[in-house]
Amino acid sequence: MTEQPNEPGRGGPEGPVPPYAVLPLVAAPAQPPADAAPAAGDEYTNGVGFALWCCALVGACGIHRFYLGMYFTGILWLLTLGFLGIGQFFDLFRMKRLVRKANIRDGYRPHPRLARAPEPSAPARQVAPPADTREQILLKAAQSNGGSLTVTQGVLASGLSFDEVEEALREMVVKGHVDVDNAADSGVIVYRFPGLAGPFK
């Protein structure tokens, strides 16, 4: 009799072999990160501080300082009856400040200077370049046309109406920036820009 290889469900020398092994999944315990902040419930409170301050009424001065982690002054307050009661009396009015300092010291609350996050600076506004005036548009058209321009060419270049182009050209003529001439072959009025004729010597 030849040996058969073990198949799921067939028996072997140790008994029946399961078709597959089922292993229970065990979740690893969650560990807080090493630099995790202390829980908010562990912080020092004013109520407990005031309650421990009242131990001074039975002669145990400075117990509130032990609670707040100020062990040296706590021992000093305990041995001197709260600096003859003066230090204990002042702690009654300074309790909120002492509790706040202890919470900041042990990391339960952020320092007031660090708590104020810097306000994000407003993004720089991009100023769009100013649009060309109609005079600049006409000057560019005349420059590309060899220093002279007709009203029709100005209308094509600027997209303005005939009246607007004529008005702008007349203003430049009055100011002495443009000369008026007629074309020799057609007699069309041509506005010549001496400043664009160049080159100058």
C-alpha cells in the first residue's frame, strides 16, 4: 500500500488534519507616544488647592504647596506654620496664580506666550498692471506703422470708435505731440508722430 500525502480532512499518524489552521488575532495594546501631552483631567485645580489650604486651620500649613509640586516651600511652610501665618495668608489670594503656574510647569496648559499662535500673514495682493490709456494704444499703433497713423488705423488698433480716436488725436495735436498731414497719393489725413520717426542724433 502506497502512502498518500496528507490532504485536508484526511487522517495522519496523529489523527485528522484540519484543512487550515485558524489563529486568533490579538490586538496589540495601544501605547501612547512618549511625547504625548498629559491628560486634561490630571491638571491641578483651584478647588483642590483651596481645600488643601484649609488644612492650615488645623495647623497643617503648606499642604497645598505639596499638592502643587512646590515641595521645598511646602516643607518650609509646614515647619514655620506658613511663615508665621503670613505666607499662608498671602497664598489664599495667590492660589489661582500658583495653580496656573503649576499647570504650565507640568505641561497641562501651554504658556500664555506660546498659546498665542502668530496670525498667518495675509497673502500679498497681486496688483494688476494698469491698462493702457487710449493715447498709449494709439502711440503703439503709430510705432508699428512707422510713426504715422490714420483714424481708421487707430480704430482698428484700439477698438475705440472713430469719434474717440479723432478726439484723442486732436488733443495730442493741440499739445504739440502730433503733426497733421495729408497722404500724397490719396489725400487721407495722416497724423505723424515726430517722436517715433527716429533715429535721433
